[in-house]
Amino acid sequence: MKIKKLILIMGILSSIFGCGQNNNLIELTSKQDAEEGWQDLIFSITKKEKLDNGFWSLTCKAKYENQIVGLKINIADGIPAGFVNGEIDNTSFASNGVEIHSIGKESDKLIEVISKLYGQPIKTKFASEKLTFTAFPLNKENAILENGRFHFKLFFDENDEQNLYAEIFLNPDLKNGTVELNEKDEEYRTNIVKMLSEK
């Protein structure tokens, strides 16, 4: 009997705290500038973990029209500065420096929303395999991620072997608990939707 009561109480607490977490999520499109027309996205970091391989694993979620969307982003910690003495350091490209993973139904909802925002045919299934990106750091200091906000330009399929070449900006801010995925150029919208979708 005690065990049943305990399970019931835990279920109620889980429900309360789960709802509370979702209520605190940022609005996916709250950082967009209507005049500029970019479909920039922002997420709350709901879980962060330093992995054995030196990456930070960030579970990122947001609200959009009363639904929860999200994904997991793994970022190599300590990527060297991309700008040294005011000049681009071409040795700072981090091959496979960022990974994007599905977290299930929230990611499936996210690709549906991105398809809509980008004006692309609606996709309803997020890629099940991890996606890897080359990252170039747009920073003047080494990106020790827990220290604050950093900026990266991501490149997907940079040799265009899959006809899916695309660029996008990634701005993690572990101190304030947010991650931004910002558009580089509208010409990449089709490929971004394709690469994030289940083939």
C-alpha cells in the first residue's frame, strides 16, 4: 500500500514539475526581427551534460503555438578562437565539431514547424541518424562553453556530395540557458529542411 501511495505521489510531482518546466520554455520565434525577415530560432537548454569525448550535450526545447519542439545539440568544448589579432584563423575549423540529434516527438514537431517557417513542403519526421557539421568559431577567444555566449557558423555537406550544402549560425549560451539557430541565407532553406528530415 505504501509503495502504491509513493508511486502516486511521485507521478503527481513529476506531472507538476514537468508542466512547470514546459511553462518556462522560451518561445521558439521570440528573437525574430520582422523587418529583417530571418526565421531565427531560440531554445531553452533543459538539460546539459559534459560528455567523456569533450563535447557538451545540450537538450534544447521551446514552445511554438502551445506545442513543445526540440532537439539535442552536441558541441565540442574549447574550439579555438576563429579571429586572432583581427584576422581569420583558418586553422580553427572544427571538423565534426557539432552534432544534431533527434529527441523524438518534439523533434518531429520541430521539423514540421521549420518546414512551415521556411516555406518548404511540410516534413513530419526528424532525421533519426545524427547529423554532423563542421564548425567555424566566430569568436576572439577559445570557446569554453560554460563561460558564456559563443558564436559559430556551421557547414553541412561542405563538399556537396549529397547536394545538401548548407550554412547556419549556432549561438550557445550555457550561462543564460539558451541556444540560437539563426539563418545564414534564405537560399539554404530547402537543404536545411531536407537534411533535418528523415530520408
